[in-house]
Amino acid sequence: MALDQRIGFLASLGFSSQPAPEVAKTLRELGYNAVEWTMAHFHPRAHTAAQRKETVEATADAGLAISELVVQQDYVCLDEAVREDRIALSIEAVEACGEAGIPAVNLFTGPAPWDRDAPRIPDDISEGAAWDMAFEAFGRVVPVLERCKVYGAVEGVFGFLCNDYYTMRVLLDHFNSPWLGVNFDPSHDVLKGNFDTNWIVAQWGKNRIHHVHLKDAAGIPELGRFVFPMLGEGRVDWPGMFSALEEIGYEGYCSVEFESFDYHANVLGGDTREAARRALADARALMSRRQRRGAATPPPERRR
């Protein structure tokens, strides 16, 4: 199946409060091929097994695939009881996905800079101690991924221990499991100044990229001055990235993660359906501009 026929949407924002069948039906009508559910629609504790099964069946009835489940628990936490619960919830989510046939879960390391209760490195916790927490958590999650045959797709996020290609390698090389890979979100790499997304895709290769997020970015996160604009308006080299995904033979889904929050609120009036419609058109337009196989892509600073 061609890359432009493997586009999904992360069912957040206004979709979070809508019933799963309604969300799936909307996305299919818009032309999407997959949905990335959050735990608002598929939760190992808040929903019964029967309710989770209904979400899976409603997705299939709409003609969509489920690309992954967003779990995203912060494992760098000074409250041991909270941290233990997050690890346990992650394990339960993996097991629920294994039972439901959901192929991947989106995971974090932490600490989340937007969480006021999360520890700050190095003020509240040393970097080494934070890594110890992450290794211990993933040391318990990875065996469950392997047992349930569910891919763990770790997303590098600004401010986290894993925040770009280079820091992500620390985690993945530590475990070296085929079931632990990346949720490749190029926006966070470019926020770290890593603009050669096609090179990064090539370095990861087909077996390490378990899921892809479509999100653009521009700015300097260290100064708190950055945005996730509409696709094509930021620093991500989309033609190069899409070409690289084809080059490595990536067979998974590319899921729109719509985080142009001001645009969603002030221009679209909170209309998530319209956000999804515009994002799909943008994604397909950028895919149509990808380079010929083997062709060079100009660096972002030379584009006009």
C-alpha cells in the first residue's frame, strides 16, 4: 500500500470526548486510513474488555486500521507510588493491546517539562538518576512487549531524556530488543537543530521505526519560544523524510498529531473535524512533492 494510503489521525482534541464509532466514521469519511487512539477511547482500567472490544470493532467497521495506542506515561517521577502506578498502567495497556490486536503503543521516558509536578534536571534530580528510573521502567515494560508481541514506539520529546535521535539511541541500544523502537516525530528532532530528517530515517531503518507522527515545528524550546505549525510551515523537510521512508521500505502508518493549538482554537473554533480535513490535504500535498528515489533533497535553509 502506498505511503499516501497509510495516513492516520491521532484522536485527541475534540475527538477525545466523542464516541469511538463517531470518530472513526468521521475520519473514514475524510479519507483517512487509520486512527491512533488515546486512552480516552481505549483504557485498560477505565474501560471493560467488552468496551475496548467495541472500540476495536467500530474502527474496523469504519474501514480503518488502528495504528497504535497512545500510552505516554512519565517514568521520571519522585513520588514512588505514582511512578509505580504509571509503570503498571503501561504494562496493562500493552497487555490489552496484545489481546485486541493493536500493533503498537506510544511510550515516553519523561520528565515532562509542561508538568509542574515533574522533577527538573538537574535541580530536582540528576540526569543519571533520571536515566536509572527510565531504564528500570523500560526494563519491566520491554519483556511484556516481547511476550505480547506489541511494538513499543518511544517518542523523543523536547525536555525529555529521549528528545532526539541521539538521546533515543541511548535507550534503544541499552535494551536492543526488536520490539522496542521509535515513534518517529520529526518535529522534536528539528527543535534540537537536527534538520536532516531523511538521514535520521535512514539511520533508524525499517526495523526501528514502528510508527510515524506528522507534525511540524519551528522555534527554540530552551527559550520557550516554539510552535507546532501547520504541516509545511515549519522546519521539517517533508519531501526528504517521505522519500527516506520509502527508501527504507517503511510499511507502517504516518499519523497526524495536530498540535497547532492556537489555530485549532482561534481559526477553527475548536472544530477538530476541520483540523483533520485540512491536515490530510496538507499531508498528501507534501507527499506528492517527495523526491524521486535516490534524488538529493536540498537542506531546509535553502528552500523558499
